[in-house]
Amino acid sequence: MSDATPQALEAAVPNAQTPETSVAEDTVKPAVDVTHFNFDAKVFHVPGARFALTENAREPRFFVDLGGISASLSVDVLQKEFSIGRDSSDMKLIQIAVSGLRFVDDIRTGDAVPAEILNGSVSWPIKSKHKLHAARRLQVQLLSWVSGKELLLTNFDEIDSFLEQIENKTKLKSAFATAAQELGFGPDGEEKVMDLLQSLTRELCYIEALRERFLSVRNIAERLIVLRRLYSSDARVKDEIRCIGLLLGKAIQEYEKIFFDVDAQTSEIIGALKSIDRQIKYIRQRRDELHYIMRVWDPIIGQWSELKNERSRAMDKVLTATYRLLAPRFTISRSMRAA
């Protein structure tokens, strides 16, 4: 096996600048038999016609622009008012559009069906560092398996330092041959191991991108500690911050549980490679859950990023908006995924 093998695992991940597909895509049958939202009824062609979620991603609705005002209808009302048959092609597209709003902000006539629905790939880009992080996590897991010792490395500076050690580079090269034997590929099956690892890397790099986005939510929790002190003389706002902190703690636990589950699913690397198709399906499901939750959070994160930790009318507003996002989802035992 050549010296370039460990690096090949990282280099083989696709370009991160555009939405991409996984190597498993060729074997994935389309979930729907249409590729674009080519609606027939005239209502779908009026100015501003689009499907979108209401504020805080609560409900899918059909929107149109009427004299500069945005009006909306529920899907049920849309069907009844415009006599859209239950078995019509337009009704089928409406159902796909409702599902598609978990992945894109809005859907208009002529838009492509989101890649997540078509073949399980993604409709949003990542950065090259996320590919590298996913590849290096798998390398650590492979070394952990071959050494028989669990390696608890989460910080990427630690991971990079660990993998750059000469002895670990040597162990990693031999680990591919050992894994090939364990997987039944024989002594010359290192390339097959590489292919499987590349497949997992292509899926997990999106989890790494979402893991980084999640840090913005944790940052809000840290800022609440400072703000509670700044608002100590305002009993009402101080209590609101306390409530937000409790609700946000539940949200963070939900995130961390999903990331923990994904990490645990692939931590036993040989078992993961033996069930590669099932692993890819599972990772994609959790990826889509995380991405949907982050889309709900993005507007609030944007508002927080524009403010300093200080008392102001703008801060009062963003605190209220954060509470309104969290309260309906967690005070009645609902989750961000179910909202």
C-alpha cells in the first residue's frame, strides 16, 4: 500500500463548493418520479406564488402577492378553493412541496425537487474543512479499532496532532490491510476499505458542518449568563432570561443527543463498514433532522450576531423572539423536530 493512502481518504471527498451527491447515490432509487414542480393550475403562476413555512417553521402554506401584500392559504383550503383533485398531478406536487419545505425556504413553479427527496443527497454546500474533519474522525476510529483502545479525541487540534505522529501514520497504513482481512476482502483489499470509508466520509462531512453551526446555539446560551447579570435590576427581563436559559438547555440537549447518536453509530468502525447501506440511510435521516432544526434557528442566530452583550431595546426584542421560538416547543414536551 502506498504512503498516500491516509491522505487519499481526505482528498477523495468531493468538492465542497457546490451541492453534491454521495457515492451511494447511483444505487438509490428516486423517492419521487418527478424532478421539477411543474404545476398546471393557473393559481400556481400568479405573482409571488410559492409554498413556504410560516414564522418559526410552524406550518406549510401557499403564498401569493396581492397588491404588495402577501396573502396565504393552508394546503387544505388551497385544494378546496381551486378544485385541485386528490389524484391530480398538482396535488401530488403539493404533497412533495410540503415535504420539500424541510430542506429549502420556499418552492415555486419550475423549481427543482430538493435533492434530499430525489436521491438522499443534499441541496446545501459545505466547506472543505468539514470534509477533512469527517475523514480524520474516521481515521481515529480506525486506529482505535486496530489498537483495541478507545480514543476519546474531540478537539480537532488534538486529532490533527495525534494523526501527525509518525507512529500513528505507520499504524494507519497497516490498519487498512487489517480491516480488509476483517471485512473478508483478503490481503489485497485495502482499496475496498478505502471506498467504504470514502462513502462514510461523504455522508459525515455534512454532520460536521451542522456540528459547527450548532456552536452558534451554544454561544447564545453563554451570552445569556452575561445578560442575566446586566439585567439584574430589571426583574421582568431577568426572569425572561432565566426561562430562556432553561428552555435553551433542553434544545441543546436535543442537539447533543443527535450528534452523540451519530457518533456512536459509526464509532465501531468495522461494524459500520459491514452495514454501510444502513449506516448511510441512518446518517442522512439525522442530517436532515439537524438541518431542519438549524433552519428554524437561523433567523434568531442572525439577530443575535448583530448585537453586543448590552442592555438595549434591540436586545429586549431578540430575547423575546428567542423565548417565542423555544416556549411552544419545550413547555409542552415538544421537540424542535416535531414542531
